[in-house]
Amino acid sequence: MVIETERLLLRPFLESDAADVFEYLAEPMVNCFACMKLDSLEEARAEMKKRAEETEYYFAVMLKDTGKVIGEINAFPEHAEPHDQNEDSPLDTFSPCWMLNQAYHGKGYAYEAVHAFFDYLFREKDARRIYTYTEDYNISCQYLCEKLGMRREGLFMEFVSFINNPDGTPRYENTYQYAILKREWN
């Protein structure tokens, strides 16, 4: 599956994407991506082998004119009610994550990629609801969510910890939740 925009292709990862992905995962900008940190190009190559197997919900964000991978976006279907694992319960809810190489911030690429991905989820994957989380200090992500038409649904104080403080105790983050429904997208 490939999603095309004016300047981007959202496509499955290839093993050859390792160097581009290592550029932004060697030092993830936001703490929530700390667990994705890559320590070497070899680690990045191994990660690309794993990612290359997912072709429906996990995409590299690539510049059409140069072929450079500048980020990634993914979301996997969830039950509307997390406690309802009945096989007949619809998988119509998605919680996307996206990340761009910092060198490509401020150029509208994130909006272009996320907008196209949301459209794909609503139109092709029959999403009913899309929600996402962002840290209270990630103002650019909050702005992007609002530009996409998402509404802020709440602030979770000291919601989750991705990293530790210098003394080894967990550093808890305040996290906003944003969401949009299919009928709001249309």
C-alpha cells in the first residue's frame, strides 16, 4: 500500500531506509519515542527488516523528489471498547503515532503526511474514531492536531513515564488526548 500526496509518499519500509531512519532515531526528540532509540546503523538495519513486513498500518514518510525517508507514521486497529475483545466487536478505532526528522520540521510535511494517513484510515480502513496523545510541552504537535480538526479531550496529569530522572526515579509526563470522529472528518 502506498499513499501519495503532493510532495510525499507514505509507503512500507525497505531495508535500504536504515540510514535515513537512524538519522532521527539515534536521538528521538520526544520522550515518548525513547523506547525506539537506535544505537547503531546495524540496529537500524535489523529494525528495517522487521518493519518491512508491515505494509498496511506502518509507513515510511518519503520525499517524492529525493527518495529520502524523513519520518514515519503508524496506527493499528483497536476495539472501540478496550475491554471488549469479542471477535465480532469492530476494530474501528486508531491511535496514530508520527515522527519526523527534526531537519524537516516547519515545512508542512507533518500536516501533509498525517492528513493523508487520517484520510486513508477513515476511507480505506473504515475508522470510526482516531485519537492521539501528545505531551504538554510538545506545542507543535498540539497545533498540528488542532489544524487537523481534532479536539482536545483531556489532560492526563503525570500520565506516563518514558524516561527516568537523574536520580533514577520515573519522570512522569502530562499528556493531552486529541480525537476526531469520521463524521467530523467528512
